[in-house]
Amino acid sequence: MNIKTNDTVIVLSGKDKGKIGKVLKAMPADSKVIVEGVNVAKRHQKPRRQGETGGIIKVETPIYSCKVMRVCPKCEKPTRLAHAFKDGKKVRVCKKCGAEG
């Protein structure tokens, strides 16, 4: 899985197609990611302690990582990632402009 936490991604399919958001959490074992403002579900929360308020809250739920594509920070276009070696370290490189990141 090439998507990591804090990457900016665009949604490729589904009800939120075209939305751009930041990855809040990546779950490589399940091949899923949680993206800010995408796939939002309403959750009914009950107050657990005295003085705490309950109500309906909105929560981002996971989507499959194959349904998102990383947006390059330099050229700001959706792109696939390439891997290159620089100074003995493996780095992620934009396929379109060649920028690192």
C-alpha cells in the first residue's frame, strides 16, 4: 500500500468521488484508509458520565485504499507513485513531475 498518513488524496469512486482530503489513518493490514471529510457516517452517542452530553456525531469511516489516489504536493495532480533510491534510502517519487515526497 503506497498511501501513508498525512498524504493528500483524491477519491476515485463512490459517493464521495472527486473529494480531496488528508489521510488521518492508514491501515495496511486491512488495505484501508480514513480520509478527512470522506465517507462520513452519523453515530448516536450516549452520555457516559454525569454532565456529559450525548447526541448524534459525525465520524469518518474507512474506505479501501484502491479507491484513492495520492495528489502530488508539487504539481498538485493525482498521480501514481514510483520508488527511487537516493543516498541509499528508498524514497517515493511522483510519476508525472519527478518530485520527492
